[in-house]
Amino acid sequence: MILARVTGEVVASQKHPSHEGLKLLRVQPENSSTPQHLIAMDAVGAGIGERVIVVQDGFAAMTAVNRPQSPIDCAVIGIVDSTNEI
Amino acid sequence: MILARVTGEVVASQKHPSHEGLKLLRVQPENSSTPQHLIAMDAVGAGIGERVIVVQDGFAAMTAVNRPQSPIDCAVIGIVDSTNEI
Amino acid sequence: MILARVTGEVVASQKHPSHEGLKLLRVQPENSSTPQHLIAMDAVGAGIGERVIVVQDGFAAMTAVNRPQSPIDCAVIGIVDSTNEI
Amino acid sequence: MILARVTGEVVASQKHPSHEGLKLLRVQPENSSTPQHLIAMDAVGAGIGERVIVVQDGFAAMTAVNRPQSPIDCAVIGIVDSTNEI
Amino acid sequence: MILARVTGEVVASQKHPSHEGLKLLRVQPENSSTPQHLIAMDAVGAGIGERVIVVQDGFAAMTAVNRPQSPIDCAVIGIVDSTNEI
């Protein structure tokens, strides 16, 4: 998993039927060397501006939103309260 | 998933039989630090120039085009209407 | 797998129910070209400052912590005693 | 998938038994920012110098060469006839 | 798969029980743009200094060492005899 910041939502009317009712979040990975963001399914009710934990694996992301037969490879699975860093 | 722009189509006559009837799109990831593009199976009828959502996982991509036993690792699964970004 | 250093812990109260009781570690990959760290589930009782082995695959990471239906893609699976390098 | 150029073959006598009879190709990804090449199993009879489509997923690559229990994560699955690019 | 050079071994006494009896190799990918190495399970009896083929997929790596329920995502699956490159 990685830490990221939620920076927006994505709306797509033309999409896979299994994505109905799910929220697509645009997240920016922390400390990334590039400005490339990820599009992640929201599994925890995360909002814009929140610091979150993102999983980047197909089966794991499908499991996070309980849709095992849906084309998903990335999901927000936690909202960070705090980190204890050296 | 990532956001990308469809920049072309790829034609291959010599290919895996399970790819028959599928459209291969050339997509350019947004904000990528390199000019490397991806080749993705089209699951939503996307056309050249459109901004799309791309999934990069084997099982997820196979599910997107409903071919669970086909060698596919990338698919276009949504056409972006709008993004709400901070 | 890669070698990494444990640099912290992450606390998230809003998370997937299957993550209850697991410890989330912040690890810094060795010799990485970027400052981006990873968030890994602890499977071996690793502590801050230790040099560890990290697995980055969904099924492998779930297996490491014995939670096959949990959204996890990264786990600490060993604590390094020594390396024999040329 | 990505586009790549076949730049060589690799011979390994010490290998996994399930690889017997398969051809290992050295391919150079197109537009890559680094000179790192990939080693891919040939599933379509590709030759040196040809422009090909490469899949980079374990299950997908195993499926491409019809060896579902073999350690393979990359395969050449198409030979490019033409691309239509903007 | 990628080509790499074996540059060392890693010893970890605190590890997943399923790793008992396996040898962990430190390998340096060829032509990599960064000095980051990988830790791979040895499936072919490779030694330090040898040029090898490395697979980077969970299921593929587990299959290589015949431990389908072990947290492994990388394995050495061949020793290179020669390459024929243009």
C-alpha cells in the first residue's frame, strides 16, 4: 500500500456496469517523483483533502469494495489518523 | 486505475485467438514522466482523442472485456465526463 | 521482494474490517531512486529501525498475514540478519 | 500491454522444467525512459526485429503460451501490422 | 521476466515458516536506471556472479519453488547460457 492525498472525484457515465454506485477518487501518491495520480475506488468514505491508504492490486481492490468480478485495480482502504515516523 | 488519452489503434493480424473481435487502443497516461504509452483492450467503445480510465491488472482487464482466459493485462473501462479537482 | 528499513507505524481508525489487529508499517525501500515509501502489513513482529524483507503482491501479502480475503498488497515477511554481497 | 521491439533470444539450459520447448525473447519497450529490456515468452512466432505486443501479467502470460502452472510473467502476444496514431 | 546478476545472499532467521529451506538471493537487474536490487527465491541453484532470469509475479514465483501458499513475489528461474542480440 501507499499513502496518498485525495484530490478529486471522477465522473464517468460510460463505464463497466459493475462500477455502478461506486465512487471514483483521484489520489496523489505521497513523495512521488512524478505528478502522476491514481484513480481509486473508495471503500471507506474518504473525502477530498484527506490523507489515505491506497491498495494497488486487482484482487485486493475488488475485495475492498466487495465486488470480486469487477475491473478494479486500486482502492482507498483507510483514512490515516496519524503516523509515527523516525 | 489511471487517467489516459486515447491516441490510436493497433492492428495485429498475428495474435492470440482469444483476441479476435476486440479493439486494441493505444493510450497515453496523463501526467506521466515518460512518453511511454500503453496498449489497452477497449471495453467501453472509446474513440481516439477521448479521456479514459484505464485498469492495469490481468484479472481485472480480462473481466472488463468478459474473456477470463485471454492474455490481457490492460483495458479501457470508462470514458471521463468530468473531474472535480482541488 | 525488496529490502527496506522500517521507518514508522500508521494508525487508521477508518479502515477495512479485515485489517483489525494488524500493524501497518511504513517502510523505506533500500537504494530507491525516489523518497516514496510503502505501507506494509507486519507479518514478523518487525520494529522501527529494523532492516526487513518486503513482499509486494496481493495474494502473497494476504498469505503472509493469513487473511486471504483482505485488501492487502504489501507485507513485511522477514527481518534481515545479514547479507553476503559482492 | 506495451509495444516493444524483439532484439534477441535468450538461451538457458538450467531452467524450470515447464519452460522446455518455449522460446525466450529479449524485447525492448518502445519509448521507454530506460534501456532496460524484458524477457518474454514467444506466443506468436515473433522474430528478431519485429514490432510486437507484450503482456506483463503472470496469469495472462501463462495463458498466452498455454502453460498455466509455469513461472512466466511476460509474453509476446501479437505482431504489429500497423498503428493509427494522432 | 528480466535479466539480472546475482550479487549476494540474504539471511533472515525471523521469517515466514514457509520460507524454510529456501535460499534468498540478492539480484541486480541489468540496465536498470536505479541501483535498486531485488530479493528473489532461488529455483535453479544459481550462485553469486551468475547471470540469471528473474520472474516478478506472485503466483509465478510461488510455482517456481513449488510453494503455492508462501509469500513470495520474485524468483530466479533460469541461468543464462547465452543471448543472441542485435
